[in-house]
Amino acid sequence: MEDSREKQPQSAVEANVPQAVVSRLSLYLRELQRLVQDCHAMTNSTQLGALLGFTDAQVRKDLAYFGQFGYPGIGYRCEELIAAIKKILGTDRSWPVAMVGLGNLGRALLHYRGFSQRGFRIVAAFDIDVDKIGELVEGIEVFHRDDLAEVVAVKGIRLAIVAVPGAAAQAIADSLVAAGIEGVLNFAPVTLALPDHVSRVGVDLAIELEQLSFAVVNRPENP
Amino acid sequence: MEDSREKQPQSAVEANVPQAVVSRLSLYLRELQRLVQDCHAMTNSTQLGALLGFTDAQVRKDLAYFGQFGYPGIGYRCEELIAAIKKILGTDRSWPVAMVGLGNLGRALLHYRGFSQRGFRIVAAFDIDVDKIGELVEGIEVFHRDDLAEVVAVKGIRLAIVAVPGAAAQAIADSLVAAGIEGVLNFAPVTLALPDHVSRVGVDLAIELEQLSFAVVNRPENP
DNA sequence: TAGATTGTTAATCGATTAACAATC
DNA sequence: TAGATTGTTAATCGATTAACAATC
């Protein structure tokens, strides 16, 4: 499609896009990549929705926030839609990412293959344990937290993952903001205060389990 | 409060509670525990909301799904509200949990202190690597995946964490369902097909970073 | 052409916010 | 009592679904 109509300056968002739409976009991308792996060249809103438990209308409406990507009567070319969604999400490039905190979780995430496969590469790790400084983990150099601003600047890092204990998280976040970081993925079980110009995503692993126990305890017909 | 009116059979949910409400409940709980740590005995909907960026009305409405927990003119007793929310979420008890997959992520989660602090203890780990079987990690015994059903039954496990590669996840999920598991927290980057009577929560770490890159790329006044 | 599926508008549904009587 | 804050209803807002003309 890639129409050249008066719509909007590509990849800037015209209206305010609901957060839920962006989450689903990531899910569409994941399923599309799966479809391609399974040698599907085409798909359509009904199929894509069914894979994720959404209606066809929802799929089309979500995509309509960003432009026209399909072919009436035909559906969507998987590769084309993948490219379009990657562009929307900003993962048509590779993002250098900082990892802060090298406890169990931080180290595990450093090894996580799923990041590089989807456009993120961790290019520097930070800790306060002097024993770890200078070390190479998975080929990634470990710096002292005091060198955060410098390394962030030199390596052009814009996103950071926070995997430090809750008590240390806000102080780290402040340092990251001071270093010019633009987005923080926070695994510490606290609500980080960040200025408006810094984006924030929080993942609290215990909360995810709580959602599960709630669902199990309060399952319909299961008091 | 603990009123004894005709409302509902405690801890079963009267109406359908939106998923978003349950997520916020977990956030309220986290902030309340923080408040108690900071020696606050009381709070109110305005304060609790402000800590998380919600309106006071939202806090009160969310709680109203489950009963009456506050004191008009006064606010909420932190400890009392904590107990009430724990009961709603089902974390007023301790849940034995199974960990499936002992790659980097699985091992890291095994060590994660945040789980036990919030009512979940991992009591068994499963892998297919025979080298790991019988091993004790953090005092947790490692079993072969073939023994899943038996161990789940013996230990009364109802929740499982899936931390295996995407390609193996659905097969594991099927085994878990067959073993009688009631809820699955899935870290594999795939959409698991589960029967309706099994609850599912998915965390895709790469997707969380995608949400962040979207926010950074499409930030208002930042094309 | 007939059949299929998109993009989009209108209708529906659900969730958030505002307002306020009841309560302490 | 006056002031504060709840629980709850009504009003608003936003998101999802249905429907259909346009398109291939």
C-alpha cells in the first residue's frame, strides 16, 4: 500500500494511540513472524485476530491508527506488515541498551537471546560491585555505575533496563535521567518517578503471579 | 469494615471484574506495603492514587468491586487494606509454584527473592537436561520433565512458571495442563493455547522493550 | 463477474471521572 | 459542630464491535 495521501508525516503518530493498541501491535508482529516461519506469505485480519483471541475488526482498527497496510479482498502480505509494524514500533533499527544491575535477574537478561532477535542489543552493563567491573559477560563490558553518564554518551545509549533491588531503583533512575536516557524498563518492584520526557515500562514479576492467583481463586464456578 | 450484608460469598467475585482493576489492586498492595514500611498507619484514596498516578475516584471504584474497606472521613488503615487486598488476590496464603526450564531466565527466577516475599515459593524445578536432574538449586530440587505430573500431584502445585525456549513452550504447557496445573505464567515469546479452566499470564520481555522504543520514537513533539 | 477482505463510520459497550449524600 | 473522606450513582469519555461501501 504505502499510500502517499495527506495522512501524516510517517512514523509520527497522528492522534493519541491507546497503550493497549501498541501492546497488540507487538503481538501482531510476533504472530506475523511466526506465520512467516511457517511459510505463510499472506494473512488477514480474521486469521491474525484468531491467533491471539481478538476480533477481525480490532486488528483492522488497530492498524488503521497508523495507515493502510492491507489489500481489500486479499488480506496482508506478512513480510510487508512486519516491516510496517517494526517501523511503527521503532524496531526497524537496532537499539543499544544499557543494563543496570548484575544480580541474578540482570545477568540472566544479559544472556537473553530474545532481545537481539527483536532489535535490542545490550551494549553495556553497570554495577556497584567492584569485583564485577571490567569483567566481560557475554562479551558485554561491565562498568561502574559512576561511569554511567560517560558510557551512555559515548555509546549513544537511549534505553536502559533497571534490574537492581527496589531500594536502589529510584536513585539509579535519577542517574539514568541525568545521563540523558530516554526510556527505562524497570524490573524493580517500585513505582519510579521519572520526568515526562522519559518513558517508563514496569514489569513486576511478583505482580504477574498475583494476577494468576487472583484468576485461579476467583475463577467462575470455583469459590 | 467487613460488613455482613447480603453482598456476596466472600472472595468470590460478584460481577465480572476488569483485568485492569486487578492489576491496579496489585499496585495498591505494593504501595501500601511501602507506606507501612515508612511507618504510615493510615492512607486515603487521594494519597494512594497520587503515588501511582491514578485519580482518587479510581482507587475507590476499584476497591468497591470487592467490598467496603475504608472509613468515611478518615481513609484506610494500611494494614487492614493490605490484608483485604491479599485476600482478594489470593495471596493471604503461600502458593507452591513449579518452575519449568532452567536456562538463564529460569535459574534467575529461581533465585528471585521477590516471589517468596509476596506469597509464592518455588518448590520444584523441571528441565530435560539430565545433567541438572537431582541437583539442588537454592535448595530447590530439580526433576526431569517426565516426572512433572507426579511431582505436581505430590507437592500440591497449582501454578507454574514457563521459562523454556519458544519452540518448547506449547508442549510444556500441554504437559502442565495434563498434570492438573491451574495457572501458567509464560515467559516464552509465544501465545500458549490453554483450555478455559487454566489461567494464563504472559510476559514477553522483548515486547516490553518494544513498548519503550515506540514511546521514545513517537513521543509528542519528537518525530 | 462473484467472492473476499479491507478501511472506516456508526453503534455499542465498558471504564473512568465527577459529584454528592452518608458517615465519622 | 465543621471538616474530611468514603461508597456509590450518574455523566463523561474512550475503546471495541458491527456493518458496509470501496476495492481487488
